Amino acid sequence: MILARTAVAATAVATLALPSPDPGSGDSSLVHEGGAAQRGRETVFTVTAEQGHGSLTVESEAFAKELTLGEKRFRTGKDGELYTRVAGMVLCDVEPGTYPVELKEDDETVDTAELTVTSDMDPGNRDFCASHTSYDDAVDRTSETAPDEDGDGGGVGLGELAAVIAGTAVLSAVLASAATYLVTRRRRRRSP
């Protein structure tokens, strides 16, 4: 009995002595989908995170720009973990080789993946790189893997949409009432 109490007390002390994990440290992960990437082409990564994660970005010197991940883009997976996919555009002038890709949460690196850039280029990629088209023009913004815009995105939120609908309904009701009043007033004046 005394031995059991001592074991329980030692376990409790050991558990309390363990450092608690920092929020955002190791709760998010980054996985590269696919093999080697070509210059001038997008390459896709899967990012997983836990509820309440901080501001996430995916960064690499091989990318045209850092990829910002807004909280709205994450979906809930089978295991309850949040996930999303994001595509980064590989620079045309980057040297073939292996580059680190960092997942950062609140500007602190929480995971790293490797990206291998090959020297091979498809004719379409070669044409794109030779055309001097801007990367922003080439990014597919309609894809689910398109990075989020910096800032709030400028989109209309649900609350704003509800306010516009309610305002339109009130305006319609006022106009309908005014029209009905004018028509009935005119009819009364005509009647002897």
C-alpha cells in the first residue's frame, strides 16, 4: 500500500515537472506532395494544424513569395485535425538542388520539409520562364491550393452580407409602401 502511494506520488511529481508545450510548437506540420519540382511550376504541400493555431506561412528561397495561410482555408480531417493544401511557385532562376521549406507559426519555424528542384523543364515551363510573365499573373487563384491573399483578403464577410440583405429588404418594403400609398391616394381623388 505504501509502495503504491509512493509510485502514484512520484508519477504525479514527474508529470508536473515536465515542461508544458508552447502553443504552436510542433502542433503544425508540413508535408511535400509529389517528387522533384520543375522551375516555373507550382508544387503542392499539405499543412496540418491544431485548433487555435497562430498565423501560418510557408516559406522557401526557392519560392516566388511566402505563402500565407488564413484560418478559414483549413478543413477538418477524419482524425479531427485541421489541414489544407497550398501550392508554391518555384522561381525560374533558382539553381537545381535541394531547398528547405519552412512552416512558420507567428514567425517561428515549427516544421521543415525538403524541396528538390530539377534541372529538367517541360516546354510549357521553359516558355513561361522565357516570357517574363509575372508570377502573380501565372498563379491559379481559383485552385483550392492557391495561397491566401495578404491581409483580410478584402472579401465580404457573412455579417456584411446579412446587413446588405436586410438593408435591401427594408428599402424594398419602404418603396412598396410608398407606391401603394400613392396609388390608393390617386384612386380616392378620382372617385366622386
